[in-house]
Amino acid sequence: MNKLQRTNTRTPADASKILGWGVDADPQNDPTYPLRDRSKEDGLSVDWKRPQQQDSGMEILQSIEFAHTPAVYGTSVPPSGVSGMIRRAAFRWSESNWLHWLLLMGADRVNVVEGIAQDLARGRLLNIPAEMGARSEWQHNKKGFATKAVVVAALGAGVVTLLRWRRAR
């Protein structure tokens, strides 16, 4: 046969020489096997009894994919204000829709601004360095803290210089 001519026949690979080949062939050695074998299942079945529902006494936003809320859920921050309105709008769409997640991320950002406004309205001054972990940064990463301090100082000096330059014009 000529070197330029090739055949389309392939020889099968020797499975015994491929590392890991057939590792899941034995059902006794397959870690997912009991989960797939529902005939011997003791837990969830048709006659499974749902746990008692948590009583929240507040609005709980729930995905449209589920008919019931979970038995237990968090109630530390109920939806409120503009961020709550955005969250309510987000839960009109399915979790598979990108708009659902974009609205929830936007609501988180709006909630940060609402929290700052609430703190200022209550007379609490913002301690931004403490909230950003400056003490821990100084204690555990002095080089990173110094780098951030230099960058913040340079940006601040740049802003001051720009403002002075505009006034002088």
C-alpha cells in the first residue's frame, strides 16, 4: 500500500491499558448506585410526610418553580424599600432567566445604599475603614494595606489637584 493512501478502519483501544477505564462498571463500587436504585429506598417516597412549616409572620419571596416554601428559611432581612420592590419584581421570572439574577444583584447594591442612608438618618457615622476590614488587613497583610493606602492617597491627591485646577481656570 502506498504511504499516501490511508484506510478508514480504526483499531479499538485496549481498555485494560487505559487508567480508570470501567471504574464504575461494578454497581457495588459505584458511589451513586444507591441513589439511582429507588426500589430499595427507605426515605422519600410517595407517602413521605412534609415537616411542619415554619411560621414567619413576614413576606417570604419564593421562586415560581416551587409550589411550597421550604420547611425552614431565613427571615433575618425581609424585603423592604426600593430593594424589596426590585426583589419582588425579580421573583416574577424563573430562576433560569438571567433577568431574575440581574435584578437580585441590583437589589443587593440598592440595599447597600439604603443601609447607608438608614445609618446616616439615625445619626450613625460611617466607619468605612472598619467595615472594609482595615484592622485585619494591617494585622495580617501589612504590604497589601500599605499598597492600598498609597493608591487611595494618590487618587485623593489627584481629585484634589483636578478640583483646584478647574477652579483656577
